[in-house]
Amino acid sequence: MAALLLTACGNKETQLRQRAAELCQYIPDHELRETSKDYMTAEFYAVLDTMFNHLPEHEAMDHEWLYYFVTGNGGTIADYEVTDVKQTDDTHAIATIEVRQQWEDGSYAEDSDTEEHQLYMEKVDGQWLIADFDGHKQDCIRHIEINRKEQAVRKAMSDYLTKEIGSNYLQGQICLPTLLIVAEEDDNKDCTQVWCDCWVYWYNVAGDTLKTVSGGNHAGCMTIQKKDSHPVVTAFEQTVDGAGNEASAKRIFGKHYDVFQNMNSNQEVREAARKEQLQDYVKQHKLNIHYYQDEGWPAVALED
């Protein structure tokens, strides 16, 4: 009887190891494959789907770990080996995985060390699925929350610029401000100060091109407060035009002045932000727009 129990336990562990090895093939690497949905818990897949498919694409630039869980960005392929599996209860297990970086020809990257990772498994409807990987689920949830807050603040800023400032310009069909955030500070739970260098642009749509009708620069500090659980701009202290511009900018931006000055004087940074934010708007609204064009200048492609 004891021998039978040992055999059963051994078979169970072997099956878990085999399943863990199979699940390794669905760990996100540069992309989240749709087929992964059948190998992850619904909650974990939903979190990753939000990260990979429903946040601005440029997020990867600042948070590479969200996209390159195991391989980095060196062009290698992850080679997985399950070294241990521990079942913590009837429906949960943790697999220890060693990963080496492998080239397409099967050779191993010389400068790559073996890395150890934890694959968290959960049994759902009789199937072992990926429930987490190295604790990234909670990392992703935190990041999504931060991003949603940032997007809500940006929307409040854009709405204010469109309604309160854009109304004073020659208007076109669409008003799309460009926001460059210099610094942000939370005075308390419901009040945020945002120092910014913003541009208000009105466009007309001509075929697949956004043609600029009017635009102008508005820099300063916005006060944003929560109203009915939504952020709203309640004040905007702007730099003045003309001879008093520098003095007002130094007063308003204070310790953030040097960052503002570097940002405001760099046309490449401004145009990169403008292009990126137009890309996000076009993608979000599923528009057939491929270019934007200022009067007297060649059209600029939104996609490189």
C-alpha cells in the first residue's frame, strides 16, 4: 500500500512538472498571444490583456519588464527548465523554473546567466492554469491603476484647454491639445498641482490628414481637484507673453524651471509628444487618419 501511495505521489508530481513545462510556452514574451487565454486564469489573462493591448504603446519604453518577462530585448529565445514543483493545496502549486537565453540556431547566449523564476499555477475546472508569474500580476494591477489616474488627469487637462482656451482660437473640426508634463505634486488626496507646457491645436480633417487651422502655446501650473470622483481643472496660472515671460515662468515653475526651459525650447521633444498623442487619439477613436500637417509645411506621417 505504501509503495502504491509513493507511486501515486510520484506520478502526480511528474504530471505537474509536465503541465508546468507546457504552461511555460505561454508566458508573455514581447506580446500576449490570444491562445494564452486557454492556459491562464481568467483574472490573470484580463490583467495582462489590459497591459499589452489597452494601454498606450509607448508604455513599453518606460516599463520594459511588462513586455519582456524573461528574455529582455536582445533577440534571444527563452529556454525553460522546470526544476521543482510544490503543490501548496488542492488547487494551487508553484513551479520553480530556470531560464537560459538561446539563439535561433540552438546555441546559448554566452553573456546570459541562468535565471530562476516562479510560475504560480491554479487548478480551474480540472485544468492547471497560469495564475501569476514572479508576482507580476500585482505589479501590473498597480501600474494599470497609476496609468488610469494619469489618463484621467490628462483628460481633465485636455478638456480644460479645449473648452476654456481653445474657444478663443480660430476653430476647426477637432481640438487636440498636446500635453508636456513638467512635474506633478499631490498636495493632498484630492488636489494635484501639474506644471505643464501645453499646446492647443485646432484641426480640420482632409481625407487621411489632420490639417492645422490654428494653435498656440500655454505653459504654467494647473490645479486639479476631484469633483464627483473625477479630476477637474479648477485653476490655471499661465506664464505671460512678451517681456515678462521669463520672469513669470521662473516664478510659476520655481524648482522645475530648468526642466520646463529644456522642454519648451526643444522642438523635437514637442513634436515627438504631439505625434505620439495624435497616434493615441487616432487609435482610440479608430480613425482613418495617417498624417498631420501645419500650414506651409510638409505632411508628417503618424506611423514611421
